[in-house]
Amino acid sequence: MSLGLALVEDAQAAGDWVEMDLLATFARPDAILPASRHPRLGLVLSVATSGLVFVPVLLTWFGLASAVAAYGRMLDSAAGRAAAGGRTFLDLWQSGFHGELNPLLDLSHVAGYTLTALGLLLLFNLVGTWLARADERAAGRRRAELLSRLVPVLTRAQMLLNRRRLASPARFAAELSRAAAVLGGIFDQAALVQESMAGLSGRNIVVSERLHAAIGELGTTVTRLRDTGAEVAGATSSMREAATTLAEEVTERAARAAVRLDAAADSAASGLKESREAGERLLAAVTERIDATLAGLGDRITGATDDLARAGSGFAEAIRASAGEAARDVGQTYQEAVAAAAVTLTEKMAGIGEELTRVVADVNVSVTRQIMAAEAAEAARDRHAAVLEQAVTALCAGEHAGDGQDKGRREWP
């Protein structure tokens, strides 16, 4: 049964039209196929274009075959061979091979035929393309016009069919059952959404409690961090004061050690000077003694030359003994002075070395304490930084969870 009969008959005669969506079925661009305005001309141009593709090739090869045959016939005669001497094949083709070739098949005519076929092929192709595009544009306009007229008609027909579909009690009951099923599905979805919202609210409460706890821990961590900062600042001040005190103490002790070293050097120099002066005095005394002895000896030599000859050997021994005694006295005195000065210098240098050792030990102890204090402060700062990072992470997680719940509330109507 056609749609027109279904519209004019009763609901029972409508058949399956009442169950069909007319707009979705017929109101589509591909459901309307407008006819071409030039169907025969388009067909002729299509066939002509397909046939003209091979015409230039056929004309070229046919002209070439005729030229070769005429060339062969010309060479069979003596006059033809004489006429062909020194001339090219194209020249002979243009001249007609000495009358052996039809004038309509010479080179210029064959070239003209080929160019004409190519021109016709190009013309037919252009005309066919233009007609096809014109038909497409016209078909688009016709399709739009038909759709603009068809949609209102189909809408009114759909409304009439819907009225007839609902007029039957059985169909009305079926539609009501279908609507009830759809409504039940909506209620089920609403119940699921309500349960999801209840669970989401519970998780929101838990997250809020965790967030409050994280905020409390964050406040405690911030307080500890401030205390740690104060401790670090105090430790830094103590380290600076200790470093200043240590520098002053080292400077003072070094100055005292330098003074003591200068005093010891001065004392050693004084002792060496005194020893040198004592040696010089002793040497002068010995020299005077020797001079006196030599002077007395001269007087004796002057007074008793003869006795000198007799007692020469004894006098020489006396001189050697006196000289050895004087030398021994001088060496012993000089060695005693040098030994005394060396002992004094050694004692003073030992005292200075002990003082420097004590100062270095004190410096090492102070530096060790400062290093241990700095390490303890660094460890405390690392611990507080770790606690602060954990608290901030927990706070960020709580905020993300809260944002997700707020987004869920906004999306739920």
C-alpha cells in the first residue's frame, strides 16, 4: 500500500507506515536522484571521447603504412630509384613518392588529420566536463528544492500517522508500556546515581577529616620548622661567635708564641755573643801570656845567649807545653759556653713547641665541635623538610578529591 492510500484510509489500513520514521527514511539528500538535463548529449560526448582517444594513433600508423608501401613501389622502378637519390624519407613522403602515394595521404595531410582528431578529442572532453559540472550544480539545486518541499509534507504525514498509531487501544497500551519501561530505566539510573552520591558524600566526609588532620599536621610542622629555623639561626650565631673567638684566641696565642720565640732567639743570640766575647777575652789573655813569656824569653836570650843554646831543647819543650795548655784552656772555655747556650735554646724551643701543640689541639677540638653542630642542624632541617613535604602532599591530595566531589555535584542536575 502506498503512503497516500495509508493516509486516506483508516488506522488498520495504514499497515507498517505507522511504525516508520518518514523524515529519517525519505528526507535525505541521497534519497533524491534528479534526472540530468542533457542525458543524450552527455552520452554522445562520452562515447565520442572514448572513441577519439584511438583515432590519432590509427591515422598516424595508417599514413605511415601507406607511405612505406608507396616507397617500396617507387624503389621497384628505375625512375623511382633515380628520383629517390639523395632525398630523405620525409621529403619523399611529402612529395608523394614520385606519384606512388595518394595525395590525400602525404605527410602534411596525415599530420593535419592527426591534429584535427586531437583537437576534437580535447573539445569533446572539455564540453563533457562542463556539462557534467553543470548537471551536478543543477541537480544540487533541484535536490535542495525538492527537499524543501518534501520535508513539510513528510512532517504532516508523520503527524497523521502518529495520531492513527495512538488511536488504537492496543497501540496506546504498547506505547504506554514502552514509556513505563523507559521511565523505570530512568528511575533505576536515578537510584544508582543516588547511591553513588551517598558514597561520594561519605568519601567527602572522610577526605574532609583527613584534610583537617593534614592541616593540623601542617601547622605543627610549620611550628617545628620555625623552631628549627630559630635553632639553626642560633647555631649559626654561635658558630660565628665561636669562629671569632677561635680566631682571636689563635691570633693571641700565635702572637705570644712569636714573642716567646723572638725572646728565645734574642737570648740565644745574647748567649752566643757572650760566649764569643768570653772566647775572645780568653784568647787575648792567652795571647798576652804568650807575649809576656816570649818577651821574658827574649830578655833571657839577650842576657844569656850561651845558656839558650844549652837549654834550647828544654825551652822548646816548655814553649810547646805552654802553647798546648793555653789551647786546651781556650777550647774548653769555648765548648762550655756553646753547650750552655745550646741547652738554653733547646729548653726554650721545647717550651714553644709544647705551647703550639696545645694551641693546635684546642683549635682541632673547637673545629670538631662546630662541624658536629652544623651536621646536627643540617639533619634536623632535612627531617623537618621531609615532614613538611608529606603534609603538603596530603593536603594537595585532599584538595583534588574535594574538587572532584564539587565537580560531581555541579554535573548532577
